[in-house]
Amino acid sequence: MQALPKPEELAEATPWGDPPPPNWAEDKFDVDEHPELRSGLALLGGEPRARHLYARRGAAADLLAAWRETLGDRAWVMSRDEAIKEGWFGPVDAAMTSRIGDVVAAPAGSLAIVATKAEPRDSALTGMHGSLTPSEQLVPALMYTAA
């Protein structure tokens, strides 16, 4: 800290996900083991704690229904419009809306939505972040101001 030129500030945050809970392996939901969730899906995007689902033309409503039914209360599953209306992404410029998935799934608890065949590296990670849980939204931060 003494090397900071005056009057500079240093901010430190730790947003790199929680350590895995003891039952982490049990908390992985593998999309590759549920072919019904790939029906109507053009692209599985995002990351295991914040999935963006890009639907084939005309399939968004069925995709939303299938993911909601399958995941139940294990994840918040919303359409793009619902997620924007709920403020998940803050203010969204109309030119950017297509970057958000037709369906967005944010796991609750310690669940991770993985795809072990399509995304073996991402699926093997032990620390993940990006959902709507308090531990992922309320990131600790420290601020130091050189005197």
C-alpha cells in the first residue's frame, strides 16, 4: 500500500465464486443427460451459474416451459423479456437485447447447470459464480486511500 502514489485509491473485491460446498458433485445438473432440454435449443450459452438459452425460431415458449418444468425451484428460469423487466441486467439498451438468451436460467442454492459432453472444461470447474444468490450478488469489497 505504501507504493501507491498520493492521493490514489486501491479497490479490492473477491468475485470469483464460492468454494464448493461438500455436496458439490450432487449439485450439478447435466444438460447432456436431458435430451428433452435440447429440443428447440440452438445454443447453450452463458456459464453453469448463469445460463443463456438461445432458441431455434419459434421454439422459445416451449424451451421456457421445458426448463421451468424440469428445474422447478432449483433455478430461476425466465424469458428474456421477464428477466429484463425484473432488472436482472440493469438498464438494457434495445440494441443489446438479442445478446441475452431467449430463456435465462439462474441456479438457486449451489446448483450448477453443466454440459459435461459439450463443455467438459467448464463442467469440471469447482468454483463458479454468476447467479442471483446473495453470496454472488453481495461481493465483499475493501477500499484503501493513500494518505
